[in-house]
Amino acid sequence: MTPADGESGSDAVFGRLAAWLATSALGETGLDAADRPLNNIGALDFHQLFAGFCARVDRWIAPLWRSTLGLEVLNPELSGSQLIWLAGDLRRTEIDRAGVATREDYLKSPIFIVDTTNRPFRWRAADPMPDMEVIQRLSGDGVTDYFVMPLPFQDASRTSTLSFATRQPGGFTALQLAQLTTAARIWSPFAERWVLRHIALDLLAHYLGRVPAERVYSGQIERGDVTTIEAAMLICDLRNFTAMTDSSARGRIVTLLNRWFERIGAAIQERHGDILKFMGDGLLAVFPLTESRTLTCDRALDAAIDALARTEALNAELAAEGISPLRFGIGLHCGEVAFGNIGTRERLDFTVIGPAVNLASRLQDLTKALDTPILASADFAAASSRVLRTLGARAVRGLATEIAVFAP
């Protein structure tokens, strides 16, 4: 707090800070052009909100040189993210989940102490120098006081920290330290609000797929709530998987599957496809029609061809490890499908169903008999701009008449 602010007393400072956060984080309510209710009109995004919070703490409470916000998320790949406010500039870093709990830079850090004790940590220039790289670096930057505290989230299973560092001679005063602690508590519910939404969307996207996640989060959760959409479908399945599981250790098979799915998934997701489900040693992906039918089918076909190339590259790695090559089949079709929730009252699945899905599955089955890794329907071949070769009319399980079959 500075005399120029024209305020006196901690309550006035906290009132100003809370009022600014409530207005800037939540925005206004209203209607859009189609008279649909809208919330958070004019609200700042979370990164801007944190930058604004730090700037006001710097002006109203204590001169800051640096502030960091560490937030743990629930993501299969990421442990968390960190926002770093440094002399008015803001940047974001992400922390990989793999090995984070055993990394030396984490084990020898103030954050580790805060995470394990759930109590604040403070270092001042007059204190002995700890064996912590971050403190040594801050000291070299002229920091005189560093204070980090856990944020009191309602969800105690997630760790979250907020730190303040100053170059002020003598460090933070007792009053400033008390005000910083209260300011962090005022900030805490806004940070937790962001984390919970981030976790919800991340988990839904990882377990359902990107498009289903958006639909579920927006409210499409009622059993039987389905929408008819047009999409290209890709169904993929490994060959001889049963024999592989019978002759290999369970952990080895899971690792091998994940290595293969990583290749297949990248080929699909890079072309805006959505993997709806993994089915043992196979998967179902859709490419919703968001542009022309031709471009959508081209993306699905490119994904299938790329999946084949990536699997061949993986097979080269497996050969060097003495592991047999992987073989698979892909069925491609396009058409209308029912996209939404099916299941029981207690357990729902967001998926696609309909004759178009069944045909893609039958084409995938047919790749075994024709010894061709990728097969497409006549509808798919007609829609795609790529040249596909005809394999003639073929009998398909479950259909009374033969269908025309195509391959790249």
C-alpha cells in the first residue's frame, strides 16, 4: 500500500482487491445476438487475471519483483502448470507428469517443502543460503525476501502454491507479509475455479475425445440425447492380438499397445479426427463434417495412410528389439450417425451408432480376407478427391447384397 493510493488500512486494500477480482474474473451476464444466455461477458482470461492481480499487489501492498502461481492439474501427461510474473511480464510453463516426484530440482526446492508440510516457506537475504537452486538464483538476482504459501483450496488432494519475491531493502515488513497472506487467500477461490474447470475439460477430452467432451461439458448428458451428424468413420484393429497376449507378459503387451496407439492416435488427431473409444486392440475414430464432405474424407484417408506408415516405422524399432511386427486393418466409410449418450442410468457412454458405423466395422473385418490394410466403401471413395482402386463387389457379413470395395 502506498500513500499515492489515498487508502489507509488493510481492510480498504482487501476490499479494493476483492472488488477488482470479482469484476474482472466474473464479468457480466446477458444475452448474445440469438438471445441465448451468456456469462462472464468482458471477463479477463485467467492469465490476464493473474497478471492484473500481481500488478495490484505490487502497487497496493508491497513492491514485488516476482510472483509465481503453481497449480496441480489432473492430466495423464502433465503434472501441472506454473505462471511466472516477473517485473510486469508474464509467462507460462507446463510440468510433465513423468518423473516429477523424483526430480532433484523439485526435491530440493521450497515448493517440495510447502507441498509436504502444507505450511508456508520464507527465505530472507540475511538467512543462511540453502541447497536450493531457485533460492541461489533469486539471491543472485538481488531478491531480499521470498515467501511461498500453499493456497487453501477446498480440494485438498490438489497442491497449489503462490509465491512473492521482492528486492525491497530489508525484505517484506511484518504488515506486508500479513497482507500478502490475506491477498493470497482472496485470490485462492478464483484459482481453484480455473483449476476445476481445467481438470473437468482435460479429463473429459482424454477419456471421451475432444468433441464429445465439449458436448458433455455444455450439457448433453441425458441418456438417449443423441444428435444426427455426418462424419467419416475410421475403425482400426490389430491382427493376431489374441495369440500375442497368450504368449507375452501382460505388462509387455500393454506397453506395446500404448506404443502402437500413440502412432495411430497421432495420425488421427493431427487431421482433426476424434478417437471415441479404444476397444481392446482397436479403436473407433470419427471425423465430423465441419467442412466439405470431400475434405473430411481426404483427412480420414490421409490419417489411415499415415497410420500405416507410422506402424511400419514402429515395426522397424520392434525388429531391433526382437519383437514380431504389428499388422492391422482399417475400415473407412462416411455417412450419417447418431452421436450421443447411450447406456444405463448409472453408466453412460458417448459414442456413435448406426448402419454407417456397422459398415466401417465390416470393412475392417474384410481387410483380413483381402490381405489389404485399408479398405473404403463406395460412398467414401466417391466423396474423396484421392484416387482409390476398386477391388470389385464383395460379400460383407451382415449385409444381404455385395458392396463395392476400394483401397488406396
